Amino acid sequence: MPSTITPIRTEPKPRRHVEDHDNGSGRRPPTDKRTGGGGDNDNWGDRPRGNHGPRERLVRYRMGIFFALASDMMFFVAIVSSFFVNQSTGHFDAYNNYINEWSATTIPPILWLNTLVLILSSITMEIARRRMFHEVDAMDEWLGLGKPITRRAIPWVAVTAVLGTIFLVGQWIAWEQLALQHVFFLSNPSSHFFYLITGVHGIHLVFGVFGLIATLIGLYVSRSLESRQIMVDCASWYWHSMGLFWIFLFVLLVFFQ
Amino acid sequence: MTPRPDKLSEPVATMPSLRRRIFTTDHRIIGIEYLILALTSVTIGAILSLLMRIHLVWPDRVLPFYGPILPEDYLAMVTIHGTIMLFFVLTTAPQAGFGNLILPAQIGARRMAFPVANAVSFWLTAVALVILLSSTFVPGGSAISGWTAYPPFSAVAGAGPGQGLGMDLWLASIAVFAIASTIGAINILVTIIKFRCEGMTWGRMPLTVWGWFTAALLSVIAFSVLLAALLLLFCDRHAGTGFFVPAGDLVSGVIHSGGHPGNGSPLLWLHLFWFFGHPEVYISILPGLGLTSMLLANFSRRRVFAYRTMIVTTLLIGFLGILLWGHHMFVAGLNPFAASAFAVSTMAIAIPASAKVLSWLATVWRSRPSYTTAMLFSIGFISLFITGGLSGPVLAQPILDEYLHNTFFVVAHFHLIMAMAAVFGLFAATYYWFPLMTGRMMSESLGRLHFWGTLVGAYATFLPMHITGLMGEPRHYAQLSGVANAAGQLLAGTLPLNRFITWSAIVLSTVQLVFFVNLFHSLRKGRSAPPNPWRATTLEWHPALHPNAPAEALEEATVVYRQPCEYRPTPGGELFLPQWSADTNPDIKPE
């Protein structure tokens, strides 16, 4: 009997087990980290389409935000390339003298403090993110014992938003200090870039702070633990990236002008 | 399949309101909306190109309801034609249109990863198109600096009519489009990575999906660089900076140097723009490359020759595509050493491209293809890809490009390889997937007429441009007659051939009416399509996904067992094993 020698299905479906019958609807605890998907036959077959396990949505959104941040990184890379090109370009004046107008913009010392604040905010955000995935609390929520995860994460998200605002205020003070020294956006090619880089990064942080406020509201409003985890997770990856971008840009402004 | 009893008792779903249907998050409808947007855009773009061609050879003709076409009108047409075709046709239709329509089904997914973002992406694209078209009606008209918007022309409002508000609207439109495309690309990437069904390993993904994947990767990298460049240009125009404006730049009798004289460099814009612009070209052609491989294999009933190599070449074309932007700048003042490097990386692209052509030839070699319209357009794609590609290595030589760059030779090159080849890919896709979209077949006889007319028209239009280019016809000239001295004689010498090109373009456009007739006729009265009319093996033809299939069939899990395109002649006819077929391979049966 050939069919017994060669099974009809070369890749047989896994056998159904009641305890594996997990459709992400909360029948298994949310600490289950299997995601399914990716074409790798990972615990897939028993589920209805479009709902592949508790962490599937989280991983999907995280991947989306990573691609968006990669794209954003290219945006900053383009501006930084322009920085170097402008820095090394000059022209010949009427007397055939080679003139490079670039003169480095003095970095207001408050930027060091701002950088420290931003690093600190990244730490508080990471604490919030980890609180969202605290397994004991997740089990409590799953058992219906309130929203302990949210209760523990909210203060840290709020602290991050406050620190982010402090950073933005600090950047504003830095601009004011430069303006007092009569260094404006139009003063010099280097000041173009100083204001442009801090400004564009600042706009990103404004979006970030709004995102954090939206996250705080979401933490109050949303009933689904998964949605809350996604909000905090994505917000924190965005926040960390903005911190990293800032350190990169700050190093550029301090040491490469 | 028998419907479940509880489903039978459910009330029939009411028709969703029009608003719901238009602002939907359903990827298939969004895909069709993208295609409608692209069809509208391509119609506008084609009419503009006809106007340009007619003006070029009969400059005295007056446009009805408008008046004589001035040189700045001609340049505005060049700009809008290029922008619309590049962005709103060749980027949206293959990548976003067919990507949304077909991609999820081809990987066995029910939807895109981020449906709301998908809808946002489409509506931003639509807004971008409206902004672009609205620039025609502002004082001064649309921008006249071409789709590449080279500064200082684009950086100074006084540089010409249309460089004021028209240019600002152009910038706004492209910025919105860049954001929309990035969102769309992220959606495609995450869908492909996370939503593949069971058994759909990377190696079993159809080559079309690989095309979309690579193009989406390029979009994520490239569009944000364009956005940064647009921001800098915006600052140059409105904040008084001089990123792209050189010192002592004399524009319309006024010296412009930005806010601070000195360090601006138009070359910087070229670097930033072409870092985006060249990948953009591959974004428009990669889905077509993948589709051609699949269609050739399908209609010649063969496996794709060297499947893995085809995957690698797709990725390699994408990778090399981001390393060779400098070949657009050979005559712009690029360092000659950099030019050599870019020449090498440009010619390197011939390796994966030739590998693709070889695979196509090997796939159809000694097969007996069925020459359906979709197959014909795929063959046409290859023909145009080779013809347009052959002038690539010529232009990749800095020394030759120096002579040819600003002539119609380049126009011929990129219209054949990018515009025409990509459009042939789109036609192939339309004829091939029409049954899937509508449940009806398109007319084959009209399709053949359309194909032969388009092929002959395309060659008759764009091949002679090589010759006029070699004769010295420059790009962006609104008029070739009436110029004094020897240069005028040279330009006038190209006129007979240019008249032929214009007539060919008119024929080429007229033939497209056959396509529209076929499209709208088949939409209402076409022969109704069997579930898998082309006997294709990829998942989008899974019976459960047919438009007329019962809704319950969708709930069945899709499982993939093999690579696409498994065909085998057997004594009793021909066997084909779709990707979802669980049958064993008859070749390895123990008997």
C-alpha cells in the first residue's frame, strides 16, 4: 500500500491538542510568548485565520514601528550628510580667494543637561515598558484582579512625558541663549544646521510627548491588556530611538563642527 | 461546501453605505482605488505627452480653449507629465495597487498588517495628486523645473513662472506622497514578514512577492531621504538659507545667494534627490520583473528556471539600485573619480538583470507557451527591458554620457526600460488578474489587438528618439524650429523624424482606447471566469478566494506545500500542482 509508505501529506498538520487550542482570545495566559506566523509552521495550524496567538499583534506593531524608525533614521542621515557637504563647501570671491563661511556654532552648555534628561527619560520609559510585561501582574490581570500592570506602568509613562517636556523646554532655552548671542537660524551655515537639527528632532519629540499622552489615555481607557502593551511598547521604542538619534546628533554638533 | 446552519439563520448583510465602501480598510478595495487613481493619472500624463509631442513639431498650433503654448507651458507639461507618471502611476499602480490587491492573497493572508494605515496611505496619495493638479490653476501655473526639480531653478521663486506658488505646491504634493508611500511600504513589509500562511517559507514565495518586498525595502530607505531634501529646499525657498543655492547665483538678473552667501551646492540636491530617484526607478520595475517570471512560467507550463537565483537577483537589483545614483550626475560636476565608481556600480546592475533575462529564456526554452494577452505583454516586457537595457551600459560610461546626457537618447532609454516596460508589466497584470478582480474574463481578441498596437506604437515612438538624440536633439526644448544659426539647422534636421515620433505617439495613445473599451466592456459583459482560468499555481487563485466563493470557504486554513509553478507533462495530459495542493509529487512515488 503506497499510501502508508508515502504519506499523502508530506508536511502533516500537527495533531490537535485541547491545551494547544489557542486563538488569542485569552484562553491561554498572556504570558505565552509563542507568536505563530512567519511561514515557519510555528504552532499555527489550529487557529482561525488572522489571529495567531497572544503576541502576534504586539510583534506586528513592533515590526511596523521599527521599519518606520529605520525610515526616519534615513531622514536624519540625509540631513547629517548635508551637514558634512555644506561644512566642506566653499566658494571663490571676486579676488579669487577661497572662502568657506562655515564657523562652528557654540553649543550652549544646557544641552548637556538636556541630554542627561533625555537619557533619564529613556530609562523611565524602559521601566514602564518592562512593567507592562511583568508576568505576575499579567497573570493577575488574566485572572481578573484589576489592572495592576497599568497601575504600575502609568507613573513611569507620566514621568517620561514630563522629562520629555523638560527636554523640549531645555532645547527652547538653548535657542534663547543662542539668540541672546545673536546666533540665529540665518547667521551661518553651521547655525542653519544647528537650528534645523535641533528643530527637526524637537518636532519628533513633540510627537513623542503627544504619543505618550495618548498612551496614558489609552492605559486608562483600553480594557485589552494586549492593546495597552502595544501602546507602551511602541511608544517606548520610538522614545528610545529619539534618544539614540539625539545622542548621535549631539555628538555631531559638539565634536564634528 | 455546506453552509453551517447558524450561518443560514443569520440575516442577509445590508449593503454598506457608499461612504463605508469608499473609506474602507479592505485591502482589495484600496488596491482598486489605487488602480483607479493610477488610471486617471496615466490618462492625464498621456494627454500631456501628446500635447508636448504635437507642440514640438507643430509649434504654431494653438491649443483650443487655451491659446498658444508658450515655452514655460511646455516645461510645466514636462514637469507634470514626469511627476504624475513617476509617482502617481509607476509607483502607485504596481506597488500599491496590485500590491494591495494581490499580495495578501499570494502569501495566504486575509488582510494587510495595518488596514487603517493602508487606508490613510491611499487617501494621502489622493490628496498629493489633488495638490499637484491644483498647482496648474494657481497664478504662474505649475512648476517648470521637471520632476527632478534641480536647484537653483527650483530654489528661487523668481526663476520663472510657476516657480513661486506652483513650485511650493509641487513640494507639498511630493512630501505628502513620500509619507504616504513610506506608510504603504511599511505595511507591505510587515504583511510579507508576518502574515505568510503555514508552509509559505521565504523560498516558496512567488517572485512577484519578492518584487514587492524588495521595492518596499527601497521605499522605506529612499522616500525619507527625499523628504529631507524637500525640507532643505523648502528652507532655501522660504527661510532664507542657502543649502542648494551657490554664491553669487544670478537668476533673472538678480543675484541670489540664500540668506548667507557661500556654501550652497546644487550638487547636494542632486545627490539627495537621486539617492531617492534611482531606487524609485527600481520600485516601479521590480514588481514587473517578478510578475514576468511568474507569467512566463505559468503560460509555458514550466518551472521558473533557477528560482533561488531569481530571488537573489531581485534582491541584488534592489541593493545595487541604492549604490548607483551618481550616474545621473556625470555632467553635473561630479568628481571624475566618483564618476568611475558609479560607472562600475551601474554596469554591475547588468549582471543580475542579464541573469533574469537568461532565466526567462531558459524558462520558455522549447516550451509551447499559450500566447494569451497576459503572456504577450510579458514577452513584450522582456523585449522592451532588453532594448531599453542595452543603452544602459552605454550611458553608464561617463565619457559617452557626457555627450548623450542632455539629449533625447536618454529620454529614449528611460522611456523604454522604465516607462514602457513597467507599463507592459501593468497591462500583463491587468489581463492576468482581471478575472480575480471581477469574476470575468477580458476579451482576448481585443487584447491581442491592444498588445500588437502598443508594441509597435511603443517601438515606433521611442526607438527613433535614440537617433534624434544622437543627432543632437536636446531635452526640454519647447521648440525645434525657428532657431537661428547652425544649431538651428541641426535642430531642424531632426524635425522629419520628430514628426514620425509624434504620429507614432498619437497611434500609441489611440490604441489605448482599445484597452479602455475592453476594460469597461469586460467589466459588464465579459465571459464569466472559471475559478482558475490560467491554471495558475499561486495562492491568489485558491478556490476559496474566488469572488463568487462562499464566505465560509475563507475560514478554511490555507496551507502551502510547494514552490509555485510546478507543472509536469503526463501521458494523460498535463499536471499542475498548485501551491496549496497536498498531493504528493508523482515523480518521487515509489512505484
